[in-house]
Amino acid sequence: MSDLYFCFMTSSLTISPASTNDVHQLVELVNSAYRGESSKRGWTTEADLLGGIRTDEASMMKLINNPQGVILQVRNEKNELLGCVNLERQAEQLYLGLLTVSPELQGGGIGKELLKASESYARQHQLAAIGMTVISIRTELIAWYERHGYRRTGETKAFPATDPSFGIPKQPLEFIVLKKFLSEVD
């Protein structure tokens, strides 16, 4: 998807497509927010559910080079990376994944700004809905998405327990599917 013209600005934050030059920083950010001790400073940690890393440079490079997708990154006025989200066109909807905010900054509205930018991006690309999968026992995260207009579809998907690129499950896990139709108002 052609994304070079997409840029979303809010106060002192700039949200724009990531490039291959950003891969190392993105990997560090995502892993710090989801796994290990650093992730426990925020509320999005998966450290108690999954071992291993959340992503690596090869996986991130694949996402950045996906012609059907884009990684939006949010930076402050000092050009510091604060968050990111992966977006991928799937049929007539946008798939949202890897929504990440630095653990020290979680709860400050950056995630909400990334959601707004994602919805703006979907509308710009004439997509009617945004879908995502969330680990079913992440009740606080599901509730956060629901407060932002995402709804449970009733669909579940198996967690790829044998694929270490997702992490090593410490207990049985599954995904639930959430969706937001962009004609709905928050």
C-alpha cells in the first residue's frame, strides 16, 4: 500500500510510516513493552504468559516490506520512538497488530493516538473495518479496545503455540477476534 504520504500529527507527536532504518529501534521498543522485566513497568506485558522475545529484526523487516501493510511509528519532538502499530490490508478490512507504547509512557494517550491514526489510515484507504486478535485472557486489554469501539466477534483462533516467533506459551492460550466498523461512532 502506498504510504509515503501518510502522516498524522497531534500536539508534539508525529505519526508516520516506519522504514527499514527504524527496524532496530522498533524491535527494541516492542520487546521492551511485551516481554521481560522492562515490560512489567507497563500494563501491556505478556511476560507472565509467554517466554522468549516478541519479535526480531527479520520479522520486523518482513512487516515493513509487506506491500499490503505499514508500520506506523509515533515520535516526539526530539525524534524519540514512543510507540508503533502494524497495519495490514486483508480483503476489505485493515488488520491491526503489534500496538506498542513504551512501558514508561503507557496510560498517557499515545495508544489512543495510534488507534486514531490507524482508523484515519483505514478510511484513507477506503476500508470499512479494522480487525485484530487479542489473547483471550488479556481482559484489561480487551476492555481497553472495547472502550474504543472494538467489539468481540465471537470468533476465536488458535494461538500458534509451536511457533517461537510468537513466544513460548507458559499456559494454554487462544485469540479472540475484535472488530470495529468505521461507520460506528466512538
